[in-house]
Amino acid sequence: MRPDVQDQVFSIIAREALREPSELSPEMTLDELGLDSLGLVEVIFAIEEAFDVSVPFNANEPAASQFDMSSVGAIVGAVERLVSGGKPSTAVA
């Protein structure tokens, strides 16, 4: 994981989960962080704005969108692929 992308994604997720970025780990799920569907939408919008990318519409359905949101680390990996111009995949970072 690229530290700059990871730090920014951790910051975004932590802000929405009302936590400190240092409390997050790549293995954590959004459910563990207490983020509901509205929180997920806020995370997606913040990622799109921060990185100037478009997260696939069905991001909460990895099989349909190929943007894995199953864990904090998976989100970081998917954002890294979008930032680098690659297509997101379902591989966990």
C-alpha cells in the first residue's frame, strides 16, 4: 500500500466513523467501525473528491462493481488502482 493513499483513506474513513486514524487497521470492516449505508456513501463521496476519481456505482457490491469495500485495506487497494488509472479489482490489498 502506498503510504500517502493509505493515510488519506484512513483519515476519510476515520472521520466518518468518528475515530482517530490510528485506531484503524487494514483488516477492519466498515461494520466493525459502525458505518452504515449512509456512512458508506459519505466515504465514497469523500474518496472521489480527495482523489479526483469515480468510484463504481455499485461499490457496495464488489462482484458487480469490482471495487472491494470488504475491509479498510481493500478500500485502500481499490483507491490505489483507481488513482493509478487501473481498473479496480476484487483482490484484497
